Amino acid sequence: MAAVVATNLKRGQCISYKGEIGIVKGLEHRTPGKGNALIMATIRSFNSGKTKDIRFASSDKVEVVQSDRQKLEFSYSDQTGYHFMDTTTYDTITFQEEFIGENKELLIDALEVEVLFVDHKAVTIELPPNVELEVTESAPGVKGDTATAATKEATLETGLRIQVPLFVGPGDKIKVSTEDKSYVGRA
């Protein structure tokens, strides 16, 4: 582990702080009217999964943990887990459902994801900002009901249920945000 000054922290770095390892999700440099400058870092812990804000003095040393990012392509899932392929070596890597978490509702064939490894152990999976999914079920929309931003529930090909505008119907391809699982637009 290498130590860096808090002002040299970057988003996406893995750090060790008070015995926990986490990823820097956001940074803000603050200079109060009097006193020294400080760095507000938003850190997501790999152990608890919770996000917290930590304040560092600009001269504080922070331990940066060596990490490796690897692009993998989702292949399929079965009772043994979720199988991904390394597109450079064609090796298959299997993750358990606990690791995938709620992202399982957004995984489709050939979706490229980024997996973060710390000490050769996968710690987090990052999906692209949006994924394209097909609507399999939705109630019919009422013609002319566009004066309001009315929505209806739709079931997507992965089983995910979200709110969509009234004009979206079965067979339509839509974009879904991977951050909050909301409708973004038509694909």
C-alpha cells in the first residue's frame, strides 16, 4: 500500500481508512474562511456497502490500496452462479448471487461490465450507465392521455418491473438507468 496526500486522491481509487477498505466515489476541496483547506471524500465501504463522508485535512496521508479493473462480458446465469467471460483471454469467471446483488435484474447477454479486484478478489461490479431492455408485459395506454406525465408498470425481459410512460408497449426496447432502475427513454 502506498500513502498519498489527501489532496492527491482521485475518484475511483481504493483506500484503506480506519481498518476498512473502500472506493472514493466523490471528492470536494473546501477552503473555509479561516483555517486550513480540507478534502471531503465520499467513500463506499466494500465490507458494509454503506457510503459515508470523511473529512481529511489537506496534509493528511491516506493509504491507497492496489486494485485492478477488469472488463468482463456477461454470458449466462444458472444455479451455480453468474458467468462472465474475459474478452481478452476467453476465460470464464463465475460470481455468486450475493456479489451480483440487485444488478441481476439488469444483466443481459453480452453486457460489458467492469469488475474491481482488490488483492485478486472481486469487490464490486459496475454496470454501464444505461442498459437496453425489451418490454414483455404492460397495460395498454389510453389514447390521448398525454396531458400529464402519467406512467404505468411494465415488466422487462429480465423480470424487472418499472414505471414507464403510457405510450410504451410490449415488444418496445427501452433504456433503463442502472443507478436507480428508472425509465430513461426509448432505445
